[in-house]
Amino acid sequence: QVQLVESGGGLVQAGGSLRLSCAASGSTFSNYAWGWFRQAPGKEREFVATIRWNGDSTYYADSVKGRFTMSRDNGKNTVYLQMNSLKPEDTAVYYCAVVRTYSSYYHTSSNDYDYWGQGTQVTVSS
């Protein structure tokens, strides 16, 4: 059974930084693509970032490009989301997700993903 556990959320002032982690268990994850999504109160879940199954490339939503960096540690079955220059509009619950694939496609739709974590709250104060 695949399980994903996010951590690292919290309260930070605008302009600050946070690093989220997502640790996975229950599989080898060598052929899984990973994604980060977020959901603010009253809004739909939105794509944030994704990394391809072989870890060679990442893709970001325009709203976070240049501020957020996604990385992967295969040995630890963990992905990270380094978030810099945070803005109040980044406030949301952040979720990680995985999909088993060998495709080079960037998975930006939440419908693509098979497994999800429980989420971690990020709050950015102005």
C-alpha cells in the first residue's frame, strides 16, 4: 500500500521561505512521477510543480516559477518543495501525489495521480 506523508508546513511572513517534504513508502518509486498541488479555502485544487519519473526535469505553474524548486531524493523516496519569496496568495494546504509511469509527459492534472498525501498547511502572513 503506497503511503505519502507531507511535512514542513507552517506559518511564515511574506518574503520568507519554507521547505516541504513528502516521504513515500510501500513501493520502489523508481518509475513514479511526483507532483505538488495546493488548495486554498473556497478554491479548487491547483497544480504547483511536478518532476518526471526519472527525475531529469521539473515543470512549474506560472504562479510559482522562479520562486519554488522541486527536487527528489531517490534513495529516501522523498521529494521536496523549496518555497522562497512566499506571498500571502501562496497560503493553502499543500499535497504531494504520485503516479506510476514511464512517460516523459509532465503530469499537471490532479486526475493523473494515483496516490495522495494528507496535506500540510502553509500560511503566509502579510
